[in-house]
Amino acid sequence: MVRTSINALFGGLIEQAKSIRYYAFQSALKEIYSVKIAVYPGTFNPITNGHTDLVERAAGLFDKTIVAVGTNTQKGGTLPTEQRVALAEEVLAHLDNVEVTSFKGLLTDFVSQQGANIILRGLRTVADFEYEFQLVGMNRVLDPSIETVFLAPAEHLSYISSTLVREIASLGGNISKFVHPTVAAAIKPK
């Protein structure tokens, strides 16, 4: 009789402990998965004030923003990847929840490897939207679990593009209104 009572008492406690552990584990998992990580991909060739504005906005929206510096063989006059990463790190150093890294390969693979499920993209013009909308469709086919979020830069920065900055710099023009001083110094013609 005593043995039965002890088994009943401890058996019930053990089942309660299992239940508590299970819910604590589920709660921890929920917390892990509720962390919003966004990947902001681009060539950042170079990183401009428009890019910086978008990253600052993203830093306020997401728990972590990963600036993913990629390569694009269609774009000419490319700074080395390592230099683009270093420039972005310096320009964005004031943001604690932002990480800068390089990547190769499919963006959807990279996003998954980072534990993220959000791609952040910037839209400056209607022309950008058409191209970006096509990318969203392709990325959804490659990985339906990844969402794309669009942000627009501040109006006074919407005309800035890396291509124009490189062109102005190559012709000896002053790019200091378009990029961080560190970037301006780095791409100044020699």
C-alpha cells in the first residue's frame, strides 16, 4: 500500500515535470523562432548613404540585420569584395544589431544558412520595383519560407546609386554628399 502511494505520488510528479520541461522547451523554441533576422543583400559597390539609411531603418525593425555583400559579374568597376565588406563594416559600426559579411551562391541558400527568413530590399523607383518583383517570384520558388520586405530610402537619398557614385568618382567629381567620408577616400581616383 505504501509502495503504491509512493509510486502514485512520484509518478504524478514525474509526469508534471515532463510536462513542464516540454512546455519550457516549446517556449524556448518559440522565442528562438520569433527572433526576426533580415538579410540585406547587394554588391554595395560602394555602400552609399542610401544603403546606410535602409540599414538604419532595418536595425529598428528587426532583431538582427545581416548586410550580405555579394558579387555580381554583370556590374563593372567592382571593388574587391574584402574592401566592400570592410567599408560597410566601418560605415555601419554604430549599429549594434547589424552584421556585415560576404556571400557567394544562391541568396536563398545564404538566408537559410543564417537562420533568417526575411530578405530586405530597397526600392528607389518604379523601375526598381519591376526588377525586384521578378526576384521575389524566383526566390519564392527556390524557398517558399522566405519573405521579402521592401523599404524605401529617405526621399533626399532616393536618387543615389552605386553606379552613379562610381561614375562620378571616376571622372574626378565630388562624391562626399553621397557616401560616408571613409568610402569617399577609398574610391578616390589615384
